[in-house]
Amino acid sequence: MSKTFTPEFYDSILKNSHDKITIIDHEGLYMYVSDSVEQQLNYTSEELIGGSALHHIHNEDLPHVFAALKEIQNTRQLRVKPFRYLHKNGSWRWLDCVLTNMLDNPAVKGYVTNSRDITEEIESEKKREKSQAYYKALFINHPDLVFTLNEEGVIEESNASVSKVTSFGTEESIGKHFAQFIAPAYLEEALQAFRKVIKGGAHAFETVIIDKNGEKIDLSVTLVPVWLDNRITAVHCIAKDITQIKQSERLLKEQTTQLNNILGSITEAFFAVNRQWCITYANKAFADYFQVADHAVLHTNIWQEYPDLVHSVFYRKCMEVMATGIAVEHEEYIVPLQAVTNYKIYPFEEGIAVCFTDITAKKAAQEELKKLSLVASKTTNGVIITDNKGRIEWANNSFLKLTGYVLDEVLQQDPVMILQGPETNQEALQNMKRLLCLGIPFSEELLTYKKNGEKVWIASDVTPILDEAGEIEKYVIIYTDISDRKYAETKLLHLNENLVQQNRDLQQFTYIVSHNLRAPVANIVGLTRMLPKLQSDAVAFTKALANLDKSVQRLDAVICDLGKILAVKTPDSSEVLEPVDLATLSAEVAQSLQETTTAIKATVILKTQGGIVLQAKRAYLYSILHNLFTNAIKYRSEERPLQLQLTISKNSDGSTAIQVTDNGLGMDMDAIRPHIFKLYNRFHVHTEGRGLGLYLVKSQVEAMGGTIEVESVKGEGTTFKIHFKAQRND
């Protein structure tokens, strides 16, 4: 005999079910929502019933949900592809849903959905896919040799690079002990490394293996233990083919031994000749200078190879050193080379060695520097010359006039240090220091300070002067006063910001006209057309007249709101700023609300420093504080008495800070932060309001050049912080 269950039994089952059970109509509107939705998505049934289920589904998932709704019309039951559903806290949760067509059931007449939260499963699957992608990138697709050894050293797995480098196929290496491939001379070291890793420590070393063709391959190997259940179950090996590097190192070592015997530490162009005047060695600098291969001139007679040198002083100096054995140094313009050359000739047992440097560029730079100094002394731009450490060696009169210093005050000083100030961009300074070290010309714009503290924007063009070795010898820096241009750019930036703000305001007004004015006007038009058709003594006439009155009042409220906003956004030019004593104004605002605060047993604390005066519009400041106080009262918590505190202080930089703090209901800032100061946005529905107050507060603060921000914790309270910059008379 079957047991009969009560409605309470089914309600209990649905409420405690892990599945979310709902009934929606053919348009996707909720007809029924089980209480389990609160456990899953934090909504109550009342919040969802009557609303559209589609509004909570992620835009990217709507197409296949729409397809499922269309398909269910012709079938009994189907499983919907997992989709994302909006949690009440603003996050997206993945749901697995089964849709059942019960339109023909007179007790249901809708589509029944059974949904289960599978977010953790989806995220786990994504992590698994990500791990597999990492594994493929690190193991299979790694350009180096990668393979896995078991605890005995047997190769269990290898990537394609192993076969490519060693020529052994996968089947020829899998199942073999790694020792079979190690060159005998390196076997013991490799085995010791493997034993060390098996004991628990990673190890890197170099070894040599024998490929399938019997050739030796140098490898740089890293062994890493693989732990599973607190024990090492395998060893990962990554090996890089360094055969070419090793060969290059061996060749370089042989060449270096020979060169060290001849050159020592000489870095200039160098060559040596024997007593028969045949070149026995020429370094790379020599070859580069003459654009020949260094081995191409070996064993050639220098005077036959370069016959024009016979008519130079260089020729006579070489003969002199060969005969006397005394080193000489000379500087001359060598016609065949068409260059000013500084050369040093040294005797040695088999002949002579010559070290020479082309100083043509240096000589030209010296001449150029002389000309530059002449021009710099006459130019209207500031010009300085520094040493390679950046210390001033010379400055023209224009630089001294631009900065307000005298020459003795700037000599041996770093111009960056003496010209920077509180607002100088430190990142730009660091960038200048970095570019100075690179030895390349560059330009930088910088806010600097004169000796008297006056700000001046300068454009600095820095040109390094290099010596024959390519090392920085000096810097030439040209300073140009660009203050007028920078101030014009700042004004243009402010103008652009104002245009952006005005565009936002225009969007807000469009919202008011299209949404808030249209509805009451449409109601008024409809009611006025309907009233003549009704009897004046009919109930419908009275009701329509009452609705007409409500629509007119709503229209009047919107128009009043527009008036308040326009009063801020289009201030009267006759209104001027006046000195406002903030302590006095705060007391007036608190006094105006004393009857209300007393009635609700609120505690109001005014922490205001005496004598703080702000040049502002008094009506705006009064409205700002009054709105914030009223909001604190309106949105107080019923669980505790209201504590409202106003703090006004002067900061060290001369700016003014105003802070209003309460212990009221608070707000979820993560959810509402982008909307808190927008027009007609409300975040508490248990009290009356139109969502205009905070919009007006922000508009009035910004109209006076201030900024406002808010911090709030739901269930704990809210703090509004207003900041006005220090006011100066230009």
C-alpha cells in the first residue's frame, strides 16, 4: 500500500534539495522558484518570481539557451548545455540544467528546470586542461632533449628532440638504461648524479653521449626528482645540446693562448712584423680597420702591401725602432689612410709591434667642440658642457639667466640635482640617467626649478661626446624654456576634461528626458484623452483624475530635479566664491537636523578645527553636508543607535579634508562602486528617495574644484571623504 505524503513533505524536500527547481512559462518568466535557490544563488524566491530567467544568463550563453527553449517545445525532456548564471553577489556560476516540458500538465502548465551548480567541476576541468597544455609545452614540444627515467634509471618516455639529436628512434631508447648512451669517460659522473637525485636533490652537470652514428654529443643536463605520495617515483631529465658551444670553447681557448703571448691587454688595432718586415700577426681591430680578413695579410711584406707608407713619418719611425730598439709614440696625418693616426711602436726579439688608433673623429670632435663653445656662448638657449660623470664644466650666459645661478655655483655640480624640485618627475630623471649611460643622443622634457624656486619647463637635448675608444668623454646639453607651451597643453587638457564631463552630463540629461519625463507625460496624455469619455460622477472618472494628479506630481518632481542639476551644472556667473568658516557652517547643518537626530536618539560628533576657512559657494557646502547628514539618518541601522561624525581638518600641504562617517546600513562597494554617484541610482529600497542626493553632492563638490570618494562595508557603516586642494592666489 503506497504512502500518502503531505504538501509539507514535498516543500521540505524541495527546500533542502541541492538542485534548483523552477517553473518558467514560454517567455522564460519564472512561475515558481524552489527555496533551494537561496542556498545556491543567494536569491529569495520572491526576488525571482515574475522576472525573466534569461536576464540572469551570461550573454555568451544565451544563444544555446534560446535554442534549448525552442527545442523543448517539440520534445518532452532535454539536457541544456552548461551555462553561466548570475549569482546575487555579482559572480557567475556554471549550472547543469535539465528542461522538462510540462505544458500539458494542468497542475504545472510550464517548463520545469532542474539545475545543479557545477562551477567547481568546470573550473577543475579548466585547470586540468591548463595543466595538460603546460605539460605538452614543457615536455613534448620542448626544443631540448626531455625524457623520464624510472627509479632504476630506465628511460620510460622521451620527446621528439631526443630522436632528432641522437638519431635513435623512440623504440630504440624506451626501456633502455640511460647508462647505455653515456660515453665511457663520463659514465661514473652520470651515475653519481642520478644517485644523488634519487636521494632527493636536483642536480645539473655536463656529460657526453654517443649517438646512433657513433658521434659524441656534449650535453648540459638537469635532473629533477618526481615526488608522489612522499616518495620519488621517477626522474625528469632536460638535456641541452652544447656540442657546438664546447667546440667553440676549445677553439677559442687555443686562439686565446696564442694571442695572450703576443697582445697581453692591448685593445687597439695591432700588428707585428719580423725583421724582414713580414706581418706575423694582425688582430681583429686591424682587420676591421683595413676591411680585410686577419689571416689574409699574414706573411706579406708591409711595405709591399702598403707601398705609399714608405713616404710617411711612420716609415722612418719603424726603421728607427728596428735599429735602436727604443719604443716611440707619434701622431700624424697619414695620407694613404686619409686619417689622423696615433701609433706606438715597440721592439721585441723577432721584430717590432705596432699599436695604432684612428683619432680623426676625436680631432674633429675637438674642433667641433671649439666651434660649439663659440656658438653656445652666443645662443639664446641654455647650453652646458659636462664631464663623463655629468658634472658641469662650462655653462653659457643663457643657461645662467634661465636658472638664476652664477657660474661658480654650478661648476662641478650635477644639473639634474640642482634643478629638480618637489614636482619634478622622478621617472623622467631615472630615464635620463639610464640614457646617459648608453652614450646615445636623446631629448627629454622636464619640470625644473630656478634658484628662487620658480617653476620652469625645459626641453633638454643631450649629445654625448665619445673618445677614440668609443667611451663617453663629455656631454653637451642644450636647455630650451618651453613653459609657455606646457602651460598651453595643460589648459588644453583641462578643456578636454571639461568636454568629456559635459558629454557625460548630456548623457544623464538624455536619460532623464527619455525615461523620467516620458513616462508621466505619456500617462497624462492617455488620461486626458480618457477623461472626456467618462461620467464625472463615475468611480473610474475619480480614479483616473487621481492618477492624473500623481502623474503631474511625478512630472513636477522630475522638472524640479532638472532645476537642481542645472543650478550646479550651469552656475550663475554672478555667484562668486566667498570665505566660508567650516566650523560655523557645520554647526548650522547639525542644528537644522537636531529635532530629527534627537527623536531617533542619534549621536552627532563635530570634530572641526577652528579657523578653517574655504573660498567656496556657501550654499553648495551647506547642501553637501546636509545631504550627507540626511542620508546617514535615512539609512541608519535599526539594530543600533546612529553615530554620526563630521571631521574637518587642514593637511600639511594646505589642502582641506572633510569626512562624514556613520555606523548605518552600509553598502556592498564591490557591487555598486561604478554606480554610486550616478543619477537616479538607489541602493536601499526600504525608504523613499529618488537617487538624486549623491549625484548632486558629487556635482557640487566638483563644481568647486574638489573630489569625493566613499568607503563602505555592508552592515557596518559608510564614510564619505571630500578633498579640496590648497588654494593659492596666482
